[in-house]
Amino acid sequence: MPKFEWLRKVLVLGSGPIKIGEAAEFDYSGSQCLKALREEGIETVLINPNVATIQTDPRLAGKVYLLPVTPEYVERVIAKEKPDGILLGFGGQTALNCGVALAKNGVFEKYDVKVLGTPIRAIEETEDRELFRQAMIRVGIPIPRSQSAVSAEDALKAAEEIGYPVIVRVAYTLGGKGSGVARNKRELREIVNRALAQSMITQVLVEEYIGHWKEIEYEVMRDYKNNCITVCNMENFDPMGVHTGDSIVVAPSQTLTNREYHILRSASIRAVQSLGIVGECNIQWALHPRSEEMRAIEINARMSRSSALASKATGYPLAYIATKLAIGYLLPELMNKVTGVTTACFEPALDYIVVKIPRWDLRKFRNVDPHLGPQMKSVGEVMAIGRTFEEALQKAVRMLDIGKIGLVENNDDQPEPIKAVKDCLRNPTDERLFKIVKAIKMGIPIKEIYRLSGIDPWFLHKIKNIVDMEKRLKRLKIGSKEAAEVIREAKRLGFSDAQIARCIGVSEEEVRRLRKAHGIIPVVKQIDTLAAEWPAKTNYLYLTYSGDEDDVEFNINKNKVIVLGAGVFRIGSSVEFDWSCVNTIWALKKHNIDEAIMINYNPETVSTDYDISDKLYFEELTLERVIDIYEKEKPLGVIVSVGGQIPNNLALKLSRAGVRLLGTSSESIDAAEDRSKFSTLLDSLGIPQPKWSKFTTIEEAEKFAEEIGYPVLVRPSYVLSGYAMRIAYSQKDLRDYLELAARVSPEHPVVISKFIEGAKEVEVDGVSDGEDVLIGAIIEHIEQAGVHSGDAVMSIPPQSLSSDVIEKIEDYTRKIACALKIRGPFNIQYLVKNGAVSVIECNLRASRSLPYVSKSKGVNLIEVSTAIMLGKNLKELGIYTTPPIPYVAVKVPQFSFMRLSGADPVLGVEMLSTGEAACIGENFADALLKALQSVDFNLPRNNPSALITVGGKEMKKKIIPLARSLKELGFKLYATEHTADALHDANLETTVLYKVREAAKKPNIVDYLVQRKIDLVINVPAANPENEGMDVMEDEYVIRRLAVEFNIPIVTTFELASAIIKALKYYGKNGVTIQSLNEYMSSLPFRYW
Amino acid sequence: MGIKSRPEKAGKAVLVLEDESLFIGKGFGAVGKISGEVVFSTGMVGYPESLTDPSYHGQILTLTYPLIGNYGVPAYDSDEFGVPVRFESLGIKVAGLIIQELCLKPYHWASSRTLNEWLRSEGVPGIYGIDTRRLTKKLREKGVMLGILQVCREGEEPKLDSLAKEVKNVQDPNRRDLVGEVTIKEPIYYDCKGSKRVVLIDCGSKASIIRNLLKRHVDVLRVPYNFSTKEILEYKPNGVLVSNGPGDPKKCVNTIETVRSLIEEGISIMGICLGSQILALAMGGDTYKLKYGHRSQNQPVLDLETGCCYITTQNHGYAVSFESLKGTNLKCWFINANDKTVEGIKLKNKLSFAVQWHPEAAPGPYDTESLFDKFLRGIG
């Protein structure tokens, strides 16, 4: 049957900004969805404020609304656009929750909008724990014994019946947010209270704890005629107990027998058919490690992180097919896009193994608990493909970009007592994989590692193979007869040249030479969904040493360009770089490049979708691997400047190895990144910069700091703590940091620069051809310098810069770009204080803010820069400037502090946000309010109240006008003792709340936060923490943490607080505008898109 | 578990195909030299089931999934009726096994030995460490080929030149009476005190077919493939099931004749795999050899009556010709959604039917087990 003919216009909900548990995978699924709709001639409307995504490109969706995915905004868009149908399954939990709320409010009925795909009833049955339980009982599928509870007392009773330990699960949350394991009454009470506060329906489930069972997932598709297939199954390396998003995962399952595989498969299908899901869903199972007993854990009736992984692992385009099913197609009516001739109603057969490893950034956060459990904490993931588990695992470890060259030989191992190692095996942290290696080396038997960790010995033995190979390599003599064979075997087990080189004690180049002399080179294999049973039309490729034949032929007569992807996402590098990569590929095609080749390994992304590029190498972004591919493909060149830091860091090495780079030369990149060279350049151009110098001893550093005066910004090149940068306010501060957290030595110098207090931060994104410069936009940060640019709220156009300053910035930008002979994208950061402008740094690559600038200005800077990299110049392209905009675009950060138990939300020079949103408005206030609501910042409603607690005398004075404004807005004011004194002095009626450490005194801050009697927390800590006592700091930390955990908006800088209060005033009078990006763009005098 | 299971006796191994292509790898299982038809299966699980499937008799099986032996090999336990629980027959039926990587340290609660130990104890040679994807692509492009698999003793070098000559003279196993080699010699009666009785014509039946009948409370009389119509009718069966089996269906002259006369006698027939081809031949249809067969657990079959699609396990090198059904009493019921070959046939106005795949699964999906219910409902 063809698609529903009444369907002309479809609204798609995106997932909003990236947060832990909801990341770029929804850009991938949303983009595929839009593509699938568009080729049917269906008009599409997308709501997603995540400006960095590819799906918010006006080329993908008919209309893009950069607005919060909340019932209120979605309803307004529905009223305006009048779509026939809506898709809720492609924007993660955010879209699903929003859809359920809209259905409850009768919005779909009111506007006659059909929910396409899985019906609301089925969504509710999968989301509500009790309904889910009943649904599973209906089809005879066992689930963990459990009872729902609406209060702590309820929960305690349930736990008594089930028996401790129990796990508390919360309905309607992201990535298991708020869940936890309780081993006793006290722990249970604590978890339940917190969980109830976070659940949309104030209900939790107390459940039998099945830690250490195998965790298995199936991706299931069903059409409305009940055809049902499982596209992929996946096995978690980490057994039950660790959130699947935080688990190492393999596909297909490795330790399951045929019976186990198919019993679970059949049960998955039974469940999905009974629920009546239409489209795609993910079902998680626990399988007993010593029997065929199983429990269904949960069903996600939508595209998920796992389904994105499954798509990439199998080559089956789940989101694309799910969309087709939602608009009325049946599975057997659809084609397998990889073969082009076989049906989509099949289950892929893999002839390789896939390993996913999560990437954490826990150590960036102060006070965070590094243990893994039912709450997801990772911020990214990598996927590696190989034909041995060892190969895939070692590739994946390198892909993590955490400084490891594989599972072994990392030179970063500190001695540790056996007890600590065992503790980590039992209570996993982000480092457990490496502790397993350590345990094996310490001689702890596999059996015991299994007992402690619950990780199946099959996996452990494979890890031991790697450890054993390391030993063999260490004994190997490079000239010996067996050398070639051992190296061949090591390569098969995923050893990199660098690892082998370290083992043998020679250089990486020498290993490379040796193995090539022996014909030890990897082969290119194709992912074809059918294990070679049918030929593949697509070029979805990986490299392996388990094979002796390339699957594809390399035509050297073709014009080819390789684009290096962004690799793993982590804090500071996310979907915005994928936007740049994908746009580069598209631009290459526009300029008639025969083969635009992508190398990337991030399964969440659009760039790793095999139909974006002409060839996709799902591979490591290491020197070795890029050269492997370069040598086979012989392209015109490689683009390193659009994928962020990972490819940028390879530039110099690739260039030295004879690889041709397109765009800015590696010498220029070096001239910008080497502080001394860049400094000399600035001096010669007469452009000021904050005073700085580089040191190899603490004493010298202290002397210099004394000279330029505190505070100073400290950037060590080697850190123990995870913080790369820190502001030191005094000699003691500096010394403490350099002694405790960082290492200073001739190999690890430290850079000290003057920290200018009270300065504005401004950045410029642009493109240059070496002679002319296209300034994309001047972006003003709302917060002062000292807050990382990735965490700052920013505005295009600038809100407070004088024309003098803007002219100066433009002048400096042009001078620097030309002096560095930049041929491609760049970003320069400036400080502005009292009209003086100085340069902080310059990056010769696409920046984080490039999609924000491009979309705000209607000029696709990547398209311009790609043309330049291919040899065009701005004159030929006829673009010298971006248009002035009659609106304001505001970008705000999205934080994930709620997921990271213990993490302190106070902002500083280290970036902590996981994502961003940008909204456009008539003016700054209009845009800011919409943007804030996009990042879970709930605007206070009736009879609001604010808690103000600020540090330092000066700030207590500064805050008074803000407090007064709040009062005028109808806020009831609460404050801590000293802040309240200041407010009282200014005749502002304020209620004092007692300190955290005075728990017995009422009214106490803790109670007010826990009971959510506060709608807004303004906590501006003293800039220099030394001036406050330890107890004050601890108190403030607790306040911030509670605000985070109880979802109360918290602002930690004066500037942002001020901006928000002004915006609230405006909002009260005017409300917000609802306009699409397309409408904004078409209001511009010209566009380049 | 825990035993050092290094294949200490097996050394180098070599696979030579009739087009003289060579694959040199490492040997495991038994030392020795065998010949057969080299085929591939893309199933990712179920090597104990596949290796004991009598349909593979005479074939050297390539598994395209690269990591094999991960969960070891279970013990030969049988249920109360003497039907093996975790295998499809009591012994490895493939002539040889070809894989990418052999798991030396398997782990599973039901495992009693390694794959290597199992093959060695049953005298079956295996080769690993070759590019199985290259081999599979070759088979896909050129069609299945005859080949020789030799596992040398440790230290021994294979004689590649003589193997290349030898492979030219390998006899096609499909010219043998393969079914005769795997069928039972004497009838076996599985009495579960059921209300119905089915005669299972054993052309190399998988144990799961028997288990599927028994679990539906049907008594099974399993008879040799050359049992006569008269002998079968003496047992007064409610219906007759013709099993799967190896090789060319046209070799089963007697069985074809038996099925034809059973139908004339008004007996309802269910055919599985080879049984399906036999039913077609009995009704005047024709069969032919596929280029490289269907061997996998992900074959989609389309029900032409309902438009529904099912995922099935398949293991066959021959197929029923669609054209040949014209003018017979058979109609095409299922086709393969990929290559449109005949997957299921039905006797017009009768209850008899047959499918080219394995509704009994093992290995593979259980999605079409209900065909047994359909058959049993039909036979009253």
C-alpha cells in the first residue's frame, strides 16, 4: 500500500540541545526522517532550537523553527502551520514527552493533527512503568519483580516485599535520570525523594535488582500490518547495573547461543506486536548468565541512542525506514538501500564485529562522582568495526581520544594497590576497561575478574590475548625471522604501529616501513548488510587486518577529496563540527568533486551516514589510519579544518608525512597555535594581547605572575586533575595548582597570562582566501571573560559594542587573517575593556559557533570556505560581506549537571556545557527568552520567588538594582544572611533563609529548594574564592547542587542575571514571536546558501 | 573449560576450489583431507545446530560471521523421547568447516568442550584464519564450487600443486544418494501419547522437526526415506511430513513416488525444504540448482495471499521452478522477497503444503513455527 494520501504536511519534533542522554544521534535520526519525507513530496516543518544540527539546515526541512520543543511552543507552531501529521519518534525523549503532553491537552484533536507511527497509547504503555508491567504480563514476558510507589513510605513497603537491593526507576525521564540502586532503607528514602521530584508523573518503580545479568538489546521494526523484524541485537560488555549508554557494547551479541538469541528475539517481536508500535523501537533484556531466564527491562518506542548505533553497526537505515512505515508503507514494500535490489524486510547479517565505547568527561567537573550506574554520564561514544574483537576494541580505545594509543602500552599507568583495582572492577568507573588490563597484568585470574565485574569471561579472555601479545612484542627482536609473523598477528589484534613501536623500542615510522616491506597492510571491507550474499551499491567501508582482499577498487583517475570528521564528541566538540563536515561534503559535490570521502567513527552523526558522502570510511582519525586510506585512495588532498581539534591536531603530522592538505597550510596552523610564533606575529602587526610567558619551573612562573599582577590565567600542558586551565588569584593559588593538579617540567611547560578582570569577550568567525576576508559575524558574549566561550550566552549582532570597537575588531581580524595566509575558516577571540581590544587566540579551523553564525546570517561559511580550499577566491565567489540582520540571534549553553551527581554548576574557564541552543527574535530579549526555555530554563510564573546569594561586598552592592527589578516583576525575595542584609539596607523586603549547615534553623534554604518553593536562584560566587571561608563555599555549592537536582533555574554570573531580568520585563509586556528560520532568512537583503 | 585447547596436532590447512583458487590458513579439528561442495551460510549464531543439520551432508560449510566457537559446544543431551536437545542430529554432518577466527577460550554455562575439540573428536577437519569474505564473494559470483579441504599435521606442508590437480577430479556429492546416507535405517516411534499421529519421512530430518511435533502432542513415526506408501499407510497416519535433507531432490526417486501416491490416497502432506522440492516433483513440477543457494537466518518470504513477510532460516541449494508449477495442481504460496524464487507451495483445494525454509528454526527465527499448527489443524 502506498503512503497515506491525505498527508501533505508533517511536523517533526527535534530533541533540542545536546545533553547527556540526548545527543547528536537525534540529529542523525531527524535528518534521515526529513529526507524520507521530502522524497515523498511531503512538506516538512521542524521544531528544534539546536542550531548546530544538520537537520536545522533549511535545505533539509521545508521550514525550520528554532524554538523550544515544549508543548506551549509546539502548539503555537501547529496553530500557525496546520500540519496534517506529527512525528514524535525522532527527537528523543524530549519529543516523546512533548507529544504525550500535547495529546493529553487535546492539542492534536483541536487542530486535527494525526500522530504518525507509534500511537500515543503505546508510547504511554512503554513510558509508564506500571502500564508497561501490565503490557508485558499480557504477552507472558517476565519483567523484574516490581511495585510502583508514589511516596517514600510506599517505596519502603515495596522494597520489603521484593527484598534489598532494589533499583528505583523513574517514569518519563531521560537516560534513566534520577534512578539509583538502594541497598537499605536510608538509601531508598533518599533516592525516592529526589526521583519523585523529577518525574513528570510523580511516580517511581521499586524493582528487583538484577545486577550482573547479561544486558542485551534488540532493535525492532514493525509496520501497521504487523510485519516485524529485529534489525540488530547488541550485547553489553558491562552487565546489568551500568546504564547501557555508559556500557561498552558489541554488535552482534557474542556470548549468546542460538536459543538465547532467538528466544529473546521472539519475545521482542511478541512485545512489540502486542504494543502496536509502528516504526522503530528498542527493547532491553536482562539474561541470566547461567540459565535461559530473562527479564524485559524497557522499551523505547522511538529512535534512540541504541538505534542510531544499530543503524551504523548494520548499515540498515532505521530512521529512514521508520519514517516510511509511519507514513503508511509496509516493510516488504521498501528496498534495502545498500543493495538496491533486495527488500528492507530482512534482518542484516554482519560479517564483522562492532564495538562501542562511551566517552566520559567526568574529570572536567569539580566534585563529580566517577562511578557508573543506572544514570548515564557519558557525553559521547565511538564505534569501531573489525573482524576480531581485539581489533575493534583497540581501535575504539584510540578513537576515544583520551591520549591512549590502544588498550596497552599507554605509558600513563600509575602503580596502584591491588585492592583499588579490585574495587574498580566491582564498582565500575569510567576507567574499568583499563583496570581489567591492569588486573590481568597483576595476575588476578580471569575467574576472579569475572566474579567481581560480572563481565563475561569471553570478553576477558580476548583482552588477555591483547596483554599476551604485548608481552610477545616486548620480547621480539626487530630483525628476527619471526618478526613479520608476530607483527602481522599483532595488527590482527588491533595493535597500532605506535604500540608496536613502543613495545619493540623503535620508531613508529620504522614499524610502518617494516610491515609494508612484508606486505602487512590493511584491507578495505564493505558493510553490505548481507554478509556478501548480495553485492552492495554503497561505499560504507572499514579497514581490517583479517583479510587479504580489498572489497572496492580505487580509481586514481577520479577527483577525490578526503574530509576528516570530528571524531568522538565530548565537552567542547560536538554536533557543530559534524555540521561543518557534512556541509563540506555537500559543497565538494557542488564543485564537481567525483568522490567526496569522509573518515569518521562517531555513530551518532549524520556524517557517518553512508549516503552523505561518496565513500565513508568508518575509521580511526589517527595518523596511521589516515595515511593507510590516503595511500589507497590517492586523493587531491585532505581537509583537516572542519572537524574540530582532532583533525586539526593531525595537520602538521600529516603534512610532514607527505599528505597534501587543502586550505590553510600546516605552517600557518602552526604559526597560529605556537604561542611564541603567534605572539611575534601580533607584535609585528601592532595588535595587542594580554601579557604572557611560558615557564618550566614554578619559581619562574611565580616571578612572572608577580610582575604582571594577579589574577593570572594558568594553562599547563600536562594536567592530572582534568582541568586544563585555571585562574590564579594569588601566589598561593598558583602554587597550589601547579603543585597539586598540574605538572611543570621542561617537557611540560606552563603558560601564564594576565587575566583581565571585567573584560568583555568577543569572537569573530570568518573565512579568508589569503587576500580577502569575509567576516561572518562579530559575536558578543554576555558573560565577562573568565567564562569559557562554549559556556557563554552570546549575541549576533553585538549588543553593547561601540562602532569604534567593532571597526577595530574588523581591522585586526583582516590583518591577522591575511598575515597568516588563511585559506579557509577561522575564529578569533578578543577581549574588550574600556574601548581597548586585545587578542586572546586564533584558530585556523571551523569553530563551534560556525553553524550559529552561518544560520543567523544566511551565509553558509562552510560552503564559502570549501570553495576556497578548492582554489577559488572570494572575488570569484562574489561574496565579501554578510548581510546586516534585522533581528537578533542568541545562543545559550545547555548543561547536563543533573546527570552528573556532585558536579558543581558554577562556570569558569573550563567548558562544562554539553550542548547549545540558539533562537532568533525581534530583539535580544525575545531571542534570549526563547533560547533559555530551550535549555530547560523554566520561566517563573505566578507569584514567583527568587533566592539571591552573592559573594563579596562589591557584588552585594551591584546586585541591588537586579533585586529591585525582580521585586517589580512580582518576585518574592529570599536571600542568605549577608546578601539579605545588603538588600534590607536598600529597603528591599527580603526573607532570610538559614544556611545549609544550620539545618535545624527554619526557614532553611534546603527545605525551600527541595520543596521547590524557589523559582530562580541567583548565586554569584565571589570571583576570588580565597576571600570566602571554606564553609561558605561548601554552603553555596550545596545550594547550587540542590537547584540543579530540583530543576530550579540557577544563574551564576551577574551579567546573565541582569540580562535575564531585563528580558523578563520585556516578556511581561510583549510575549515572544513565532517565526521560522526561513522567514528570518528571507527577510535578508541577500543570502549565500 | 580451562583446558589448553590449542589445536596441537593440526598445522597448516588449505582449501582449494575447482577454479584453482587457494586459501591457506590454519587447521583445526581433525587432521585429514576431504572434498565436498563449498557453500556459505550467513547466520551469526547456531554453529552447533548448523553443523549437525543433515542437509549439510557432503558440503564444506563456510560461516561468514568471523568469530566462531564463542560459546563452546554443549553436551549431546537428549530429551525423554531420545531426541537431541541442543543439536539437530547426533553428530557433525558437514564434511568440513571454514571460518575466519576460531575461539580458543569459549565460555558458556551449557558448554562442555570447544569447537576444536568437537570437530577433532568427530574426525571433521576445519580451517581458520582465511579471508572468508573473499571466499564468500567468490562463491556468490561464480556459484558454489567443489573443493578440497586439507588439514595438515603440525610441521607438514600441503602439496599445493597436487591438490590443484586433485580438485579437478573431485566427484560432485550431489550425484550421490546423499539422502540415503543420512536417513535412518529402521523406523523409530516417538510416543508422546498424543491424539494424532504423523509419519515423518526422514530424508535427513532435523531433530527440531520432531521436537516441534512432539511438543504439540503428536506421536511421530519416523521412517526411512524409501519406506513405501503401503508401509506408511499401515500406520494410519493423520498426515505425513516430508523432511529436509541434502542434495538433489531428483535423486529421491522412490520418495517422490511415495508422496505422489500418498496424495492420491488423500493423505495430507507437509514438506520442509527438500520435502518441498519432493512435493513439487511428485506433482509434476520441476526443480533446479540455484547459483549459490540460500543459507542464512534472514531470508524474507512473502505470503502471496496476505502480503505478509516472514523472516526465515534457509539451507538449500535447489529450488522449485515457478514456471513448472503451471498446469500442475500446485500453486505458489510464498516467494522469496529478494530473488523472487519459490518459497512455498500449496496443493490446490487440499490441505497439503510445503515450504522451502525451516519453520522448525534451530538455528534461526521461530516466526513461522505456526505452520506446524496449521498442518496439524488441517489433519483433523
